[in-house]
Amino acid sequence: MAKKARTGKTGHQDSEQAMAKNTAAEARARAAVKDVAQSLSAKTRGLHQKAQAKRG
């Protein structure tokens, strides 16, 4: 019985590590999405400026 409890504990630690990895991966994914959104908004801003310069 004692051994089972111990293995249960290590299993719990593994799941905690997996959760930590998941949150890190999520954070990286969010940062990537943010970068894409920023570059996209910068691109559209540039296009708007270009169009305004043409109108001038």
C-alpha cells in the first residue's frame, strides 16, 4: 500500500511538470500570435499612409 501511495506522488509530479510545459507552450503561442497581429497592423498602417500620401 505504501508503495502505491509513493508511485501516486511521482505521477502527480509528472502531471505538474506536464502542466508547466503546457502553460509555457501556451505562453509562447500567445506571444507568436501577438507578434503576427502587430506586424499585420503595422502593414495595414503602412498601406493607409501610402494611400493618404497619394491623395496628398
